[in-house]
Amino acid sequence: MEILVKNEDKRFLPVLLGTDANAYGMAKSFHKAYGIKSLSLGVMNLMETANSKIVTVDAEPGFDRQENFAKKMEEVGKTYGQYYEKLLLIACGDHYTELIVNNRELLEKYFVFAYISREMKEQLENKEDFYKICEKYGLDYPKTYIITKENYSQHHDLPFGFPVAVKASDSIEYVELSFEGKKKGYKADTYEEFEKIVNMIYAAGYNGNLIVQDFIPGDDATMWVLNSYSGLDGKVRAMCLGHCVLEDYTPAGIGNYNAIIQHGDMAVYERYRDFLEEIGYVGFSNFDMKYDERDGKFKVFEINIRQGRSSYFTTASGCNIAKILAEDVIEGKPLQEIHYHDNPFLWLHVPEKLVMEYTPDEVKDEVKSLIDAGKYDFTLKYDKDGGLFRKLRVNRYYKMAFDKYSKYFNKRGLE
């Protein structure tokens, strides 16, 4: 195997699993902090990381299959370990997180990383188990009803009214399915629509349970996301809360964010800090939540056992997540005091003009103010990674967003 990335700084090499915007955001964060290039491993060379000067992609079809993954990672570990003192492994997707956790014994021979045990991961990522844990530790979450493959065809007397949200409990199994009308999550306004969604998902071959939840009212501006890093000792080192002001509406992207304003909230920070430390969490965590104006509570939907797709908003607003990770895992010098981030800043994954057009009215003034002040940034735009071909592809990617919003905006049901 050829060494594709030879940084002058040989202390460590970031090895990113994935080639999407999440991976590019991490590579950009490492480059900003240390001026180094990252290695990205995946099944294909996606636009987000292609033609880049700050990340080199090594892609092989089938890399994400267990047998191929183990073989490839051992080769990478042996080869790059001869050049670098340490190889820092970071998952940029749920499946890659699972592969790291399931192959811990092999990977620890060659890489350093910060991830929880397989047992804890399985509990937290299964939404039913996660809500039981929320109940135990006092985290607010939406009223929930469970549907199984065995009872899905029966009539269901839901303990709350419509509209309702419907999503798969087993996100790992669900993401592998392909069928017409597939979305990450659905909104059903009537029982008839709810029934059609449930039948469609199980007819596609899904075997797990479905989560049905009370649909919390409110537009995009009621969504929030919390990023946190817990050190190898289980102590929270940094927390960064973001206020979503525009969501993704494409079928595959529902639940993702395209514009976030960073805002701190000590009550949220303290509650989730206590939770993470009580369960002994390690590594990045990413919580999706919604503010319920009916009772004034932030209600959590799920936890991601990694940094999220939009987590570059943390770095963009002045809290570099790559540096926080490396200081702990590489240097053994974690932050001595918890950093509770609070620096209003706008992160974008779509053009400024589109954000101003589709953002809810109640946050338009703040969005405009931050844009006018130049306090905003994109994951994929970087002045130190500005080759002509890359610039053209990135600009084309952002321009395509106008057509997508024109087609999909505010469509969460079956339409």
C-alpha cells in the first residue's frame, strides 16, 4: 500500500471514515487547527471531499462491509503507522461508528480513538431504549408509541392526536432499504396517512419497530442541536448548542440542518453534561431536539454517537472540535475546565439568498444581521482549498439547492 498523505508534522494523521460533508468538515477543522492534511476512507469519492488540498480520499467499493473493512484498516494501520506516530480514527457516519465499535480489538492495535462500548452504543442508538434512558435520567422527550412488525397491520389507538411523526427505531437497518417514497422520517396528519406510511415501510422489508410520536408544533426555528465532547476519562470537555433556522427538505435529507445559529443555554448544557457524565460517555455526542412552546421544554429526539453532519457549525463559531479531540486523545492534555460555547454565528449549507428566502420570519432579522456582519461560514467553502475545479463543483452544488427547495419545501408526508 502506498502512503497517500505525507504531512511534515508526523505526530498524528486524522483518518476519517466517510467521504461526505461530515468528513470534509472534520478535515477542514484539522487543517485550521494544525495545518495538516487528512486521509478519508470510503466506498466512493463524493463531491464534498473530491479535488481537495486538505483531504485525500482512498475509496474502494465495498469498503464498508465487515470483511473488507477489517482487512483495509489493518493495511492502513500497518502502512501509515510506519510514517506517523499516531493515527487518529474518526467515524463520519452511523455505519462507520458501528464498524469501529465492533472492531475495537483489531483497531486498537493501530489507531487511537474515543468511542463508547458496543453495549452502550446499542442502548443509546435504539430509540426505544434511548427513551427509557431519558426517562431514567430526566431528559424530556416527545410522547411516544411503539409499533412492531407483528402488530403493525392492526388498528392503533394512539395516546395522542394528529399530526404524528413516524420514524424507524433501528436506523441502521432502515438506511439500507430502498423503496419509492422513502424518507428519514414522516409527518402524518390523519390516521389514513399514518396507516399508509406504516404499511409502506414494512412492505419494503423493514423488520424493526417504528416510533410514533406526538408531533411538536412549530417551524424550523423550533429545532435545536447540541454537540458535546466527553474525554477519555468520561468528563465532558466542551458543549456547543445550535439553533436550527432552516432544515433540509429532500426525502433523504429530512432531519438534517442547512442553517444553524450558535447560541448557548446553560440550563441545557448542565442537564446534558450531568447525563453524559452519569452514564460514563466517551467521545463526540450529537443530540437533536425541539423546543416545545406548549410547556417550554427542549425535547430530545435522538443521540448520534459521533459528531453530526452539521457539526462544523461548532468549529465555524470558534470552538474547533478537531482540536478538542486531538488535545485529549493525541496530546493527553484535555481541557481542564468545561467549555460552554456561546458565540452567535451563522453556519450555512445552502446559499445566503436561499436562507433569507426560506428561513422563518421570526429569525430572519438575526440571520440578516449575522450575514451583514460577515459572521457566517460554509462547511464546503474554504479559501485554503480553492482549486478552480473544486470551486466550480461546490458552487454548482449550492446552486442546485434552489431547485430542491422549490420542489420539496414543507413536504414531510407522503406527497
